[in-house]
Amino acid sequence: MDDETRRGIKTFRRWVDDAPAGGMVFFGGAGVSTESGIPDFRSPDGLYAQKYPHPPEQMISRSFFDARPREFFDFYCDRMLALDAQPNQAHRKLAELERAGTLSAVVTQNIDGLHQKAGSSNVLELHGSVLRNYCMDCGAAFSVDELLAQREQAEDGVPRCPACGGIVKPDVVLYEEALDEGTLQASVDAIACAALMVVAGTSLAVYPAAGLLDFFHGDHLAIVNRTPTPRDRQADLCLAANVGEVFDF
């Protein structure tokens, strides 16, 4: 780590210490969970750089799910589930900051549930969660373990509701689907009230999530990402560092 990065981390931690009660909001992407062993999408060794029968973004689209559910679940269960992953230093520190009254909300693009596993309670999951699943016909709720068991029992590998036979869909936002309006509005409200906004582990390339930065009008915007983002010029501080390293205090 160079001296400039060290100075930047010191400044960032001072901002966290000086933030008013409930004045900090965290907005995170896949880079928050890579240190827990969960691959991201856009890095050189991420999912998009790997070879599959179809482009990953196509295989996790709603049209692909509807047309080829077995292939969807083959990819989803093999590549999108990381049920043994554990929270890392960033997850743990954010939960600590929430308990201390500094952090008001975690807004996340991740679907892995690691923030809650670390102890955070106010987590706004823009893209849903792999831990929740529901029957598309009757709306019955299922855990991820139940989904996997149903898939194992199905002849075609497509999990179905034992009550009505409807396909069980993960409660995640696929490409071509809209974000949940309630979650989106709650995220806007939290960000609009924040004095310190920390954006970490995201390329800020996916909309409408990336557009949430437009609602921040507080004192300090910090971006923590290994590579530059389109919003770096808006930030008061940019740190090209691992998220866990920055939150190791």
C-alpha cells in the first residue's frame, strides 16, 4: 500500500469517527463479498470472463429463466449460490458501526445475505436474496435448502412447489426485471439523509442502482474500489484498496 492510500484510509476513518449518529450509509456491490470467496461479475476472473454455453448475463435473465428453467437452475445453483461463505472484515465492521449508532443503513447489490449473517439489521437488498424463494403460482415461501431439495427431487431439475406444482423462483432480481419499488425508495430515503456515504466494491455500471448516488447531498462521499468508476469525480475520496482492508479498524 502506498503512502497516498494510507493517508486516504486515515481520512476515511476520521470521517467515520466524526459522522453524526445515524449519519453514515453504506452502498456496496460484489467487491464487498469477493474477500469471502464469492466471485464478482466484471473483474478479469469474474463470472463474465468465464466461458459458458451462453453469456452469464443472458443465463440470469428473466426471459432465459422462463424459456429454459433447467439450464437457468444449473447455472444458478452452480455459480450463484455460495452458502458456505462467511462474512469478512467489512461485513463485521459495518454491523459494529450499526450497533454503535453510526451506520443507519446498508444498501447492497449483493444477494448473498452476508450482511445479515454478520449482524446488520437494516439491510436494503436491491437485487433480492438467494436465501428467499417463492412459488410463482401460489406465492408460498421456501428457504434455499428447500429449493435445493425440491430441485434434487424433480426429474427435470426444476424446483416446484409441493402444494400446487408451480415453479419455485429465487427472490432475486434477474436481468429484465425491475427493482422492488419499496426497497428502492427506502434506499433513496436513507441516502438522501446521510452525512457520509461510502460506496464500496462496485463498478457503478448497473442502473438504476448506480443512480442512487444522485440522491446524496451530504458532507463526504467516499468510493472504495480496486478500479476506477464513472463516479470518481463526484467523490471527495477514492481509495483503490480492498474493502476489508479499509474497514479493518
